[in-house]
Amino acid sequence: MTNLTRVWSNLNHEDPASGAAVERAEILDLYKWDLERIYPDWETWEQDFATVEAALPGIEARQGSLSGSARNLLEAVEEIMAVRRKLEVVLIYAGMRSDEDTRVNENTARLGRSRTLATRFAEAASWFEAELLTLDPKMLIRFAGEQPGLQLYHHYFENIQRSREHTLDKDREALLASAANMARGASQVYNALNNADLKFPTIIDEGGREVELTKGRYLKYIKSTDRRVRQDAFEAFLDTYSTVINTLAANMSANVQNHVFYSRARKFPGTLDAALHANAIPTEVFHNLLSSVEANLATVYRFVDLKKRVLGLETLHDYDLSVPLFAEAEFKYTYDEAQTLLLNALAPLGKEYVDIVREGFTNGWIDVHESIGKRSGAYSNGVYDTSPYILLNWSDQLGDTFTLAHEMGHSVHTYLTTQSQPYVYGDYPIFTAEVASTCNEMLLSHFLLDQCTDRAQKLYLLDYYLNQINSTVVRQTMLAEFEFRMHRAVEGNQTLTADMLGDLYQEMLLKYWGPQVEFDSQRSPYAWCRVPHFYYNYYVYQYATAYAAATVLSQRILAGSHEARERYLDFLRSGNHRYPVETLELAGVDITRPQPVEEVFVLFTSLIDQVEEEWGEGR
């Protein structure tokens, strides 16, 4: 767990006497990421910033040259790639420095400058794809024969060609590129409001202490076995969002209108088609997910009924949905303990994989603990020329260990991709990224269950596994449907208001959790406000499809199949030199079919059966 300048006996990352969050300076460097490996100081960052800035006129000057010769095309694409590669490092450093403490205005300003530079780069290179589309495909084939270096870019060019009908002429492409900063406005407003300006009140915890509520602590207190504490946390948390509900609704409306504008400008049938086009995901994948989960909601209602019976509650409220059913057997891991645990749990993936994880633990990849002003949540970040990096807000809960497994899955995916692919294919889309992270979580779940000999702890783990499925597949599908219906409303020329969004969200809650839950009509409709992923444009559905794919893959790996493991590692090395559906097929999963989602509910049912059997025997 945390070692601070002041080491407290319970090794907590907050002062147990005051309950106050700590400043970043109080946390030992051992538990901070090492960003000096990217830039030793801001002066060095400024040098790369200036290098990128100086390269933009040269990129613009190449406009109109592509048809001249194969050499012209190769030089243009290589220059654009080289500048983009350096720009990515500039961006990631500024972003992570800002996330360390969102109150530091200088870092916020640098992040803003780097984003403006990214917009200027997009403007400078905006002509390239439009001009490439003017070339006869036969000319591209001939050029590739004349310049073997162009063969590397075959899939990259093919992907651009696939977007022919959605690519505008050079002037309109330049106009759209110049609007990129404006298009990010709603997301930037939400980030500032949610992470810097919103101030949450204090509540009284289980021990009678007055503690300041934060987003990280909310996730802890909403699982409290003291119903009064979780109710107080729920009400205080959502009451805070309710004070700015009209602002957040107007901001969400602007966010969705932005998506609608771009989808129409690029001549897509709708926002869903536009969002899925970039990765060639058939819209049927999205709709099949929604229909498959809806067909299995009876299993979800069965799980809700189980919670109600085990908790012994006459009425189940929304603030009861996250509490563990067998809390008396709860166990936790410190951050240090979690590292050893993960090295053992991920052993089925082989020595190479485990060695990479160990490097991440010991080589400055991870920023562990919550501090005042630090960005909330967790993520894995990294670009081609940096290590992977992980942001956490560790609160010493079992969920933190699973979060570490999740983000480490992303980071090893990044590591293997950048080690295996050339720069042009050295990244991967979210659609495949979430498979890597979720597979780690499932391997951890099975390891813990296999090692468990205590009946009560086994029940706790089974319930935890059930809640993972519930939150990752069922809840994310609910959020995906809410997001889809928001966009459909705006596509139908409706305006998103606080009341409309609240009514829609309440409808989703009732549909997905069933009639046995009594939702707070004054607060539950505001819960959509705390989901930043709605600003990422059809992001959340991928958690559910990835969980389905990971279910299939983890079962094969755990069965000891050497072929399954090697196919999975090849999947992690693949980057984006294939379309993501094809990449999953490489691993052995056809995500266009309902089968992977159905396998999730087979697992879900099996876990419910095990809980009912174990619980029934012990009563």
C-alpha cells in the first residue's frame, strides 16, 4: 500500500485522523509514474513542440505532389508519420502532467497548447487523404512496384480508400480539421467541471468520522455494508451533480449535436454508422449486443432477486446494487500484495507476458494513489515511443486489484504491439483493447476462485465475479442503449434537456434491473452525469463486446491450450494492420455472431447457481 512522507500505521493513503485527501508531494516517488523517461523537463518538451510546429509548413507544401511520382508519395507519407509520431509524445506528456493535478493552470495551458498544435497538424495534413483518393487505384499499385517502401502502407492506404464516399474535397477537409478544437469543447467543459470544479460534501463514515467525499471514495462507500453510509454517499454524490444538472444537460446536448454534425457532413446514415466506420465494425455487432442482452434480462432479474434475498431487504434500492452479498468474508490487497498476486494469476499467459508485467511494476509505469486535484478513475496510456503508463486512484479495495489487472492488460497490449509492429500499425482500437484488459480480469477471477478454500470467501468471490459481469456487460449495454437513444433523439431534431435525459435514464434503469429495484426518482435520473465515456462517442458498448470475446478466450487459455495462448499473444502483437473484427478472428472469436454474448450468460447463470448452492448449504 501507500508509503507517504508521513507513514501511518494502517498504511492508508489518507490521514486517518482527518479523513482529508493528501497532496501529491506527500506520496513517495516509488508510487508515482516516471515521466522523466519521456522528457526530463518542460524545456525539452518545448524543443519537440517547436520541432513539430516548424514541420507543418513542409507538410502543407507537399500538397498536390502525390501523383507526380512514387517517390513523392513515399516521402509525403513518411514525413507525415514522422511528425505525427513526435506530436503524440508531446501530447501524451502534457496530458499526463495535467492529470497529476488538474489545478495546475500552467500544465492545463500546456495541454491546451499541445491540443491546438494537434489541430494545426491535422489542418496541415488534411489534404493528404483527399488527394490520395484522387489517385487511380491502378496508379497506387504501379507506385508500390516502383517504390518497395510503399508496400508497408498497403493496409493504411486501403483503409483510406474504404472511406472514399465519406471524404470531402481538400477545402472542406481543411475546414473540418480546423474545427477540431471547437468540437472538443463539450468534453473539455465536462472534464473541467467534473474533475476540478465540482466539490463534494462530507459524510459520516462507518466509524463516525466526517470524511470528504471524492469520486474515488464514492466507489468505496457505495459498497459499504452500512446501509446508512451507502445511502448518504449516494445522495450526497448525486445531489452535487444535481446542482449543475441543466448545465450538464446543455453540455451533453452540444456533445451529441457535434457527433450528428460530423456524421452528416461525412454523409453517414447516422452517428452510429459514423462512429463504427473508422474501425470497420458492422453496426450489426452493436445491435446484436443490445438484442442478446435484452433476451437474457431474465437472468439479470434473477441475480437482482438473489441480492434482495441474501441482503434480507424488503425493498432493494439503487444504492443497494453494489454492496457485496457476503461482506463478512471481504478481503483486500494492498498495492504491493496485488503485484505478487497478478504475477501468479497471469502465469497461464506464459513467461514473456509475466516478465512484461513485472517490468511495469518496477520501471515507473504506474501512478498509484489518489491525491488532491488528480484526475479521477484509471487508464492505461502510452504511444509508440514511450513506455506504457497507468493511472490509478488506489483505495485499497479488491476492485483496485482488478483495475490494476485491467489496465495492465492494456499496457502489455501496447508493449507487445509497439515491439512487434512498425509505427503506422503500432496502435490498436478500443474494440480490441478492451479484450486484452478484460481477459486479465477473468484470469484473476479464476485464479482467486481456484486458490480459495474458505467457503465464505468463495461466496464473496463468486458474487464479485457476478458483479463484474453485471457492471461490464449488463450496465455497459444499458449505457450503450442510452447513448444510442440520445443520438437518435438529436438526429430526429429533438433537444436534449435535463428532464428528457433523466426520464430516458430512468427508463433504462427500470428495463435493465427490473421491477424489484426501487429507484430514487429525485436522484437516479442524474446518474448519467457521472459517466465521462459519453463524450467518447459510442465507446461503452465495446466493454461488453470485449467481455464476451474475453470470456471465450480466457476459457480456452485456462483449459491449457498452447495453441489458444499463442493465438492470443499473436492477437496482442497485431496492432492495427488488420481490421479489428479480423484481428479477433485471428484469436479465434467471431464477434459478429451472438455466440460470445450467449457464452457470457451461460457463465453468469453458472455463477448464480454456484452461489445459490453454496449459500443454501450454509443456511
